[in-house]
Amino acid sequence: MKLKESETVELKRSLSQLEDSLRTVCAFLNHKGGVIYFGIPKDGSIIGQEATDANLRRISQQITSRIKPTSVPCIEEIEIEKKPVIKVTIPKSDNELHYFDGVPYKRSGSETIVMPPQEIKNSILRASKFEWDGQICESASLEDIDETKVKAYLKHREESRKVSSSLNMSVTDFLVNIKAVSDGKPTHAGILFFGKDPLKYIRYAQIRIARIKGTEIFNDIIDRLDCEGTLWEMVLQAEDFIKRNIRLAGLRTEKFQRVDRYEYPIRALREAIINAVIHRDYLSRADVRVFLFDDRIEIINPGSFPEGVSPEKPFHKPVNAVLSNYMYDIGFIEKYGSGIYLERKLCKENGNEPPIYELHDIETKVIFKSQVKAVSVDLQKMGHQFVLNDRQQKTVEYLMERGKITTKEYVSLHNISLATAKRDLLEMKKKRVIRFIGSAKTGYYVLHDTVNDTVNDTVRVGKKQ
């Protein structure tokens, strides 16, 4: 097997490169750990490195004397292709930030780089068990708390958890008890859940969502929304946006009844968005982003999973425990630690593949794939013996996605005259491709039932069809 460099593997021709290797040792300690091989150049060929006692002692002394806090690696001689190679295994350091000659390094792909100042600060705070959501929002005051939102929280908590909404203490004392206020000031959690204008103080806590045409991020944006308000209000706004920008998929049951349902399980998407805002890294200045493509939805949040937690083992270890508790109280979270299991269950029930989690050092991405296969609408192949012009073809695709279209929208969509639009629409109506609903002034066109059934039967996905 030919070795190659990666974020956890470094290849060195000989011990003449030991100085540079020390930076990599520091980076591995601050990253996921890693292995350095002496006697293997970057091309992966094996040239060998003599593993004398003096060489092994030299490596050990340089690492322990110049990298602080001290860490003792495993240094050993191995044989590859009958040639001696020195292998240095560096563990990941869970609790401390390491420095080489006073400078902290990190791993970026197969490169070793100096750790940026903000990342140094974040690493120190995490190592000290810093809880961001429980810290005071210094620039805010009690005047920034909206009592109507506190009352809404109490009402939702009563409905979801059967806890009385009546208080036997002042609102301020109650907020202190739930860690929304500390030392006479709102905490970050307090502002994000009960603030009059949370984004005024924590702008990067926003959810940004966009519907993008096609399947690539650089394509045209069809619709977008920068959510505003408290965390729970933004979650609801994001859910509404998704509902109006995804399709209804037709499904034939075993009893030959047609059931219309969204191409994605809405509750699973909502669960993923909630996870994104309560488990994100708020020390990062990035937003939570949601992208709707033709074939998938991507939900991206700053930060990775906590140490020891993975999509395969998603036990409850909240990054922001206070915010997590608030979401649970109002019924947005049903059971601690069950979110990913619920997403998988809901996807299966809806006919979707399980969500895909992509974990990176600085962000987490969850991908939901559509159960509706993208199709090029060809009505002739579907058994309708007529041909549509390009405008009419595009209109059928538009109706598949949006559901309805007015004559005015048809003119705008194709940049044509009103007379041409009326002629196109009348022809499609006569061919029973579309039908008209409503009055002459306020009515609109939808796909004709026969065409709609054919289209949905063509794109439907499910085990029982």
C-alpha cells in the first residue's frame, strides 16, 4: 500500500526535516492526532531512515522540550518494503492547546498552518468548559427582554410539558432561574429566546435560506429569506419557506388511492434546523444556512459534533445546554438525543433516503435527498399525442413546481405579449394539459387532472407502487 499525505499523515524524506516536522506534531495535537513517517518522501516511495537509538532519542527530546504543554508520542521503527522507517504516532489532545516555540499550529487538509487568533480564543474557551449560551450578553439590558415572548414560552411549555404557566415570582426572577438573566443582564440564551430584537446583538445567529434553481450552488436564486426574531420564530419562518418552495409528490397506495405529500418529511427538516441552531458553535461568526436545490436540501451550521458524539451514536451531549432546554420546554424537541433517529424514521415513512451527515472541522452539513426524481416533461412519451412549444413545456415544469400560474405570470415568465400568452394558454387548455380555476379577473391555471396524475405517477418514489 502506497502512503500519501492527508490531514492525519505526514511524510518526510529524512530527519533533516525534523524542524518542520515539529510544527506538524503541534498541529496533530491540536487536531485529530496523526502519524509522521521518516524515510518516505512526499511521492510515497520508500527510501528508508535509519532508526538508531540516537535518532529516536533526538526526535523524543525535540518534541518534549519544544512543544508545550508536553506530550509524549509513540516513536518506533517499522519495516516497509524491507527498509527501516521511523514512525511517530501523535495522539489528539482533548483538553489543551499546544504550542511549538510559543506558536499554536493546526492542520488544514495536508498542510500545517499557524492557528488564527479567533480559533486560538475559541480553543481556549472550549478547553475551559466555557458555556456560551449561559454567558451574559454584555451590550444588552433587561429592557431588551420582551415579556410577551416570555408569556408565549410559558404557554407553549404548559401545553407541551404540562407545567403551569402561572408564576409565583417576578418575571425577572423566573428568567434568572432558567438562566436567561444573570447579574441583572440577559444571557445570550435569554436574548436569543426572549429578546425584542435578538439579531441586533447576535447578528450571526440568523438563519439564511434560499431556493436555488437546479442542483449547483452557483445557479440562480429563485427565492430567499433572511429569518428574523427569536430562535424559535426563525425556525417557524424557515419551515414556512420550505413548504412553499418544495413539491407535493403523488403516491398510489395499495388500495389505488392517491395521496399527496411533500417530497420531504417536513418534521424531519424542522428537527434538523432546530439541531442546527441549538448545537451550532456560536463562537463562530457564520450563520446557519439552508439551501433548497431541485434534488436535495442542505442544512449547514458552524461547528462539528461534540467529542465522542457522531451521527451513528447521537447521544445527548448538547453544545448549548440552555438553548436545548428551552426548545425542549416548548415542545420543539420531543426527547433528548433522539433527533437523528427521528429524522431517519420520518424519512423512511415518507419514502426518502436517510439523511446524510457530512462532518468538517468548522461546520456540519446534513443533506436530505428528494423522493421526487427530476424529470424532463415529455407529454408525448407519457401517452399524450401532441407537442408543446418551448414556452408551454416550460410552463408545465413551472406548474409542477409552483402549482398554479395566472395569465399575467405567464406573460412575465416568458416575456411575451398578452395576446401570445392567451393563445398559448387556450391551446394548452383545449389539449387538456391545463384547466382554469376561478373567475375571469382572479382565476389561474393548474395542470389538468389527467396530466397531473401522469406526471406524479412518473416521478413518484416508494416501495409500494
